[in-house]
Amino acid sequence: MAKKPGQNTGTQGGVFQQVTSTGKPVSNYVTVSDHKPLPPTSKPGHLWNQIVITPNSKR
């Protein structure tokens, strides 16, 4: 499920790819850690789609 810019990642941090409002992938990626907000997209109306979830640390 795509997330809006500024939305908190919660415990699901990882690698996100920018997508258009219709779901078409854009070649723009970002890595966001847990409990951090997603950055702005390059164009208004675009969203972030998670492609990799960061595994939990055993420490």
C-alpha cells in the first residue's frame, strides 16, 4: 500500500520507491528508518510504495 509524503513509517522502515497517483513506478528511491516521516516527492500527488522492509535488530 502506498504512503503519502510526511506519513510516519512506524515499525515498517525500509526502501521506498516513488509512484504516480495511478501507481506507475518512478525511478526515485529513498531509504527511511523506523518511526521517521517519509520525505516529499518530486511532484505533487505522487506517493511512496515500500519495496523492502528493514529487518528488526536483535540488539
